Amino acid sequence: MHYRPLGRTGIKVSPYALGAMMFGVPKFGNPDHDDSIRIIHKALDAGINLVDTADVYGDSEIVVGKALKGRRDRVVLATKFSRALGDDPNQQGTSRRWIMTAVENSLRRLQTDYLDVYQIHRLDPDTDIEETLSALSDLVHSGKVRVIGSSNTPISDLVEAHWVAERRGLHRFRTEQPPYSILNRSIESEILPLAQRYGMGVLVWGPMAQGMLTGRVRKGQETDSHRAPIFKVFRDERRLDAVEQLIALADAAGLSMPHMAMAFTISHPGVSSAILGARTMEQLEDLLSGLDVVLTDDVLDRIDEIVPPGSDVGTLDQAYVPPAMQLTELRRRPLNNRCAI
């Protein structure tokens, strides 16, 4: 395993990270704690040293905590907070009040006294970024958190957060976790260059494009993917057309689709690690067998022709949508304050 720098934090991480979103999760995940622990151990034994989870992923933190007993010191442990855990409006977001509670809850579930990377799952438009960075800085000073990071963050918000941190003498985001795959390359235009400029580590999620780059999702065929019923992207003709071209390219290059997809994400110099979300031991073993795959310039050039650099083919169902695009009241003046025409 060849380890890479996590930006300029001084931390070294494996090019593949293990995403724990599926562990301890019923229906679409792996609800078996013991089986999930075996999968985590297999990944660690293979040299993967970065495990990423979140407080909102069912029992994931509990499973990871069990799996890391006796191995904690050799693992770069990352988790996330801010998404709603219930209907209590104060058990979500990025206020100091919730951050101080959320971190203690995660530490308890993970059975550890510190987190290597503590990330905001989604920015909270109702909380001043200075309030959030101040609370996170206190966690770093206390030793409970080593590095703070963001996830799914628009470029303008990242720049503002860096400016506030510098202006107020606070810790800045040292990592970002955006979506990235052959089908979704928009971060290449601004996010990755900014991360390289400011020494941020980048942990990309979704390298399989929600399962569309496994090779099992084909145009004109029914898919047996457990995700198919819930994801609209599986019916996006543009994505399906691109997948067909990518399957032909992988075949011509003598590669499996998953191996080509994972190798693509870690070929960008701005990417520190790509998060693989194996649900079963079989899936993990298949992905691990492609760790040494390196794409040639010819293959990368052909990928650029199919999906141009910096572009997306369709939109991920899980993509971050800014509040101004979700809430109509942020785009329309009140009726009594509109100019008549």
C-alpha cells in the first residue's frame, strides 16, 4: 500500500478509504454487525488505514467502534455531523450547542477519546460560519479532534470559511469530502484546484456513481442493484449512454468497470483518497484486487472524450442542493412587497 498525504496536515492515508455507511444499516445496507466487522478487518489487513462514517448512518459508528478495538492507533478515523437525527430542531445543524453534544455522542459510539477528522456533513445556513469554526477550533484545542473538515461544500462557502478562519484566528477546514466519479467531474473545475492551493485533503465519495459504474447497470436491461428502486439516476438516458461507452472502453483496456472507476478517481493529483462503500465481503475483495490498477494516458484521454473534464452527466440523487434552490421563499419576495406590473 502506497500512502498519500492528506493535504498538508501531515497525516498519511491509503488511496482507498473504507466508507462505513452500509454497516449496521437495515434494508439497503448490511445489518449484520459481526459480518460488517469482518469486512472492516479485511480492509485494515489489506492496508486501508482510513475509515469514514457519520452519526446519521444508523449503527455505523457503533459497528466501527467495535471493529477498531485494539487497532485504533493505526487507523485514521473520520466521522461527520450536522444532519438531522430526529425531529428535534436542536439535534442537527452546526451550532456550538449541537457540536459539543454531537462529538461526545460520536466518541462514545466509536469507543475512542479522539477523532482524526471531524467533518460537517452539510453546512447549516442558519448558523454563522464563525460560530461553527469557533466551536470546532475548541475541539481541536481540547484534543478531541485532530483535523476539521467539510463535506459537499460549494466553492463560495469554502472560500468564505477560509477567509473567516484566517481573519478570526480560528482553525480552518483541512479536508473536503465531495462527490467524484467518471460521471460526475464538476469538482475538477474549482474544488480540486482550490484544495490543492490551500493544502486541503480531499476524500471523494461516490466513485461508483451510486452503483452505475459497477458494470451491472446497462441500458435497456433491468438491474438487480439494491439501489435501483430509490435512485432516479438509474433511469437517466444520458448517464446510461455514457456507461455503455465506458463499458466498451474498460473491455478494450482489459479492465473491469469497478477497477477502472476507482483508478480514475485516485489518478487526479488533488484527490487524497477515494471512499469505497463495500456492503459485502465479495464486493470489498473485488475492489481490493484492483488496488494496483493504473490507467494509461490513452484510457484517460478516452474517458475525457466520453465525459469532458469538469462536467457532470446528470445529477446525483444525493447531490447537495443549496437552500436558495430548495426553498421558494428564498427566491420570491412576499406578495405584499412585490412591485405590480
